[in-house]
Amino acid sequence: MGKGVVIAGGLRESGVMLRRLSISRFKSIKSEQLELGRVNLFIGGNGSGKSNILEAIGLVSACFDRGLGDSDLGRKGMRLTPPELMKSSFKGDELPKTLELKAEFDGKVAYRCQLQSSVNDPLLRFFSEKAEANSDVIFGRSHRGARATGVSHSARLDKSRGMWDQIKATYENIPDAVGDVFAEFSRYVIYSPQTDFLRGRQSGRVDVPPIGLHGEGLTEAVSAVLRLLHKEEAADSSRFRLMDSCLDLAFLPGWASEFGTSSRLKALTLT
């Protein structure tokens, strides 16, 4: 990363937003608690740990998604790292057995997990996890077993996948508010635009259209948004007001005076 990183959240109509994040023993972060807002700007030199904050959020998101394998974390835009190196390692400190992440969302929904790894294991695995809503335990597991909505879960759980992804189709009495938060947050990804992809000199995979993790398809997507924005503006619709608020993010830190797209110049695509 460079000298500035922006994280944006809580902009979707669903209103799902990450409010607080606690990180323990993850990479260069020994113990930290962050209070997050709609837009969060982290400024620091290369190697200061900005990306580790993004990846901690990405790891929580992966706990609600398909799993913790390299392909799963790669789809989140995370740098692929041997699991054993994801735990903090400070001079003079004993290597921890687990790393811990805790996320608190709107609606008093909270999630905590402890992940473990070993030298010969290519995967992170769950040591424990717990989800709560209004301080009531929705589901959880540890070495003592697993429970969901107050009922013991007897089926064997894959330790390299989050419990939510394995039980969500089974338990119909999980509150909709909890399901909505986890489903929404499981879509989180880290975008790292790169010049060659933005200029079309390289092409990459777009797992979640219309934009790839390195900026593939960004010009076309922005053009489509601006066309739709003008159409909705004429109708003075609520969608226009939402889109206009989202586009304001480009100007908030004072980085830009104009925002738009133009036709691609051949000079920019020559090798």
C-alpha cells in the first residue's frame, strides 16, 4: 500500500455497517481496538500495518463466506500468506497459539473468532467462534462442542469453514437481522487498483462483476453509474440521492475537483 488507505462502509441501502473491530495477535497487530465510521482514512508509511487492518476485516468476512483456504482469501483481495505467519511474532514473545478477531455491527450484532494454525497445515482452522445478537448467543463452537439457537449441533463441522456458512440453511429460527448482517458482510473485498489494469494493458479475472480487484472494468462501471445518475436526477428519485452521496466520497478528503471518464487513449495502452 502507499501512504493512504480508505475504507468505506455502511453505504448500502441495507444499512449494515461495521462499528467496532478488535484485533489480537494478527500479523503486526498485537492488540488493537478500532471504532469505525462510514469513511475511514488510514495514513502511514509503507510497512506501517495499514493493509493488515484491511486484511483483518477481510478475514472476518471470510469467516461468513466459503472458507479460509488460499482461493477463498484470494477472492477477498487478501495477500496470500502461510497461515502460521498470520499470527503475531514479536521478539521476546512466545509464538501465540491463536489469533483473535471480534467485530461489532449495527443492531447489536457481534461476532468473535479464534483461529489457529500449525507449521505443516496449509489452512487456518477455527479454534472457537461465537455470534451474538442483543447479548443472546445465536451460534458458537469450541473444543466442548457446537450449539446453534440454543440447540446442540451434532453434525460434524469443517474447522476450515465458518459455522455460519455450514448451518444457515438448517436453522430457520435465526433472526433475520443476524442473517442479513452476515450475508452482507460476507461480500466484503479489498480493492487495490493498479495502473496496468486501469489502462487496459493487463486483463484480470472479475469474480464479482462489474469491477475486478485490481480495477478491471472500472471505467465502464463508472460510465454506467454516471449515465444512471443523470437519469435518476431528472426523476429526482431516492436512488439519485443515494448514488450522489456515494459519489461524494471521491471528493471528501479534498483529492479531486472533477470526477468522470473519457475514451481510452492509445498512447496509454502501448507497450
